Amino acid sequence: MSEPIQPISIDDFKKVEIRVGEIMSVDPIEGSEKLLKLKVNFGEVGERQVLSGIAPYFTDIQVLVGKKVPFVTNLAPRMMMGLESQGMILATGGGEQPLSLFETDAAPGSLVK
């Protein structure tokens, strides 16, 4: 059974910045079976490093290179396995379900509204 939905106010939601990022490179993180290090281009915002636990869902992680997908870009940086993550990729599925990314043709850096 899924977790209950925890409502937030519209004002809280307005604080979340979601931008399209183009994945430029993907590397496994030594010592982790789940984490990948993504180098992501956010256009005029610049490039960022994003760590994500999506490795188990891809037999070839290089298929992620070139994909343009939404990321939360205004989260506070987080340290994982000695590396800093500067965002969060948005996807559906996970667990026992396949992982699906929201691919788009929008330009890197575009705001999702």
C-alpha cells in the first residue's frame, strides 16, 4: 500500500523550481550499486552534478546521455558518498516497477510550470 498523501499549500509548491536539464554524462559511483553521478546542463543556469539512485533500472546507463528531463533545481545541496548532489531528477515508478523519465524537447534550463 502506498503512503498517504501529505498535502502542502500552494505557496509551498510555488517554492519548488523545476527545470529541464540535459544529461551530459553518467558515471557509476564507486562503492554504490544504486547511485549514479549525472553531469547535467541547465542552459543559462549552468552545469550541475546530480546524484541519483536510478542505476538498478538501466542495464546500460549510457542511454541516459542526451536525455532532456525535469529536475528539481532549488533543493539544498546534499552530500552522498562523499560527493555533492545539486538537484533531483523527476521520474515515475521505481521499486518493483520500471522507472520512467519525463523526456521533453524543451531547451535546457526551461522552467516547468
